[in-house]
Amino acid sequence: MGKRVRPSIMQTLDAQVATLVSESRGVSELDGLRLFLGSKTHEMLQDDDLKMWHYSPLALFDMWEAEVETGDPGNSLYLRGDEVG
């Protein structure tokens, strides 16, 4: 893995995505954070070479959901690049 994203950026994104996870799954924010921190999506977010911190928290949440549903965050529309018609 390349160099890491600045901690201040990670803290902000982690908190925002954890809130979305907790709301969607009906769990506490701490459990939402645990779910997100243990994901491939979060691992990819930490890699500064991928520049995933450019994505919004909603886009990152979509990647996390794609990972939960399919096992691969790459199945998210944000990463696949499919055109929505």
C-alpha cells in the first residue's frame, strides 16, 4: 500500500460514513464505525495513491454497501464507471 491519507481527512470521512452505516443498518454509530473500519473500502480509502478521499461520504458509503452485498467495493457505480441512463 502507498502512503497514508492525512489523519484529519480520515477522521472526518470515517465519522461521516460511520453515521451513514449506522443509520442504514439500525446500529449504533460505534458499531457503524467498526463495520466501516474493518472493510476493504476503508483499506482502499487509507491508500493515498488511490485518492479515494476525493469521493463524498455518500459515494464511499455506496462502495461499502457494494462490498457488503457483493464482496467487492469495485462493484459500486462510482468505481465501475457505468453510465446511468
